[in-house]
Amino acid sequence: MSQSKSSDVIHIHPDDNVCVALRPLSTGTSVRAGKGEVCLTGQVNAGHKIALREIAESDPVLTVSYT
């Protein structure tokens, strides 16, 4: 498992429940942003969102605290 660098993702607002990959990230990479830390279960391409905590189907995805 590899650890992502802070420059690998962007997490703009503390209330956001996702961050955005700034470069391709490999399966098994540990991503830490804000109050969340997750281990990627698959490849994530640059520009894609990564959930930092479980998000129910009925919950909004927050980016810059907007849905």
C-alpha cells in the first residue's frame, strides 16, 4: 500500500465529503484529506472524486460544500 502525497488530491472545504484526484492513483493507495482517510479499492483517474467517508445514496456529494 502506498501513501498519497498532499499534492495528489485536492480537498477544498472541511465540510466536503469528497476530494478530487489531481493525478492517476493506483489501487491500494491510502488517501488522506481533511478528516478522512481511505484506501483505494481501484484505480482512480485524475479529475475523479474520491469519497472520504461513506455516502448514502440519499446523501449529497459535497464539493466546496455545494451539491
